[in-house]
Amino acid sequence: MTERIELGLKDANAGCACCASPTDAAAAETSQSALAQDVFVDGMTCSHCVSSVTEELSSVDGVESVTVSLNAGATSRVTIHSAVAVDPSLIKAAVEEAGYTLAPQPS
């Protein structure tokens, strides 16, 4: 018979970042940043597009993290997490540097 060894670990229903539910991950992300600003980007079709936009936006001063909800071939939602408001002209420039365009905010 195998003896059970108690490791003292507790299940708090919060796994690591790759195992946490999307709502858990979003809550953790938001709690670290004071502001979350949504912008909408046209033209992204794949993970490489997401990576390009994320990289450019992440290099903007004040941006702590970027979350992209890809809508391939249509308008995608990009959430910029920051401690302070980020200049919209810098966001636009970063998106354009990645090769994409900002879309108007849906009504």
C-alpha cells in the first residue's frame, strides 16, 4: 500500500496564469493596473498580428500590459493596462508602427 504524504498545499481555485480561468486572469491583471483602456484595431488576422501590436503598445511609456481579443479579419478589442492615462497619440502611433489602424469605437 502507498503511503500518502501531505504537502500542506491549499487549493484556492486559482491555478497558475496558464491554468486560471480567463476571468481570474483578467481580475489579476486589472488589480495590478489602475486603468484599463480599450481601443479597437482593424486588420489583425493571427497570433503574429497580436504579437506585433502587443509589442509596440508595450513599449509605450506607462503601459504595463496589453490584452488582445482577436477577431480575425475584423475589428479586434485591445485593452491597455496602465497606472496612469496613456496619451492617445502614442497609442495610435504604436498601432500604426505595428502596421495596423485604429478603428472607431463601436456604439
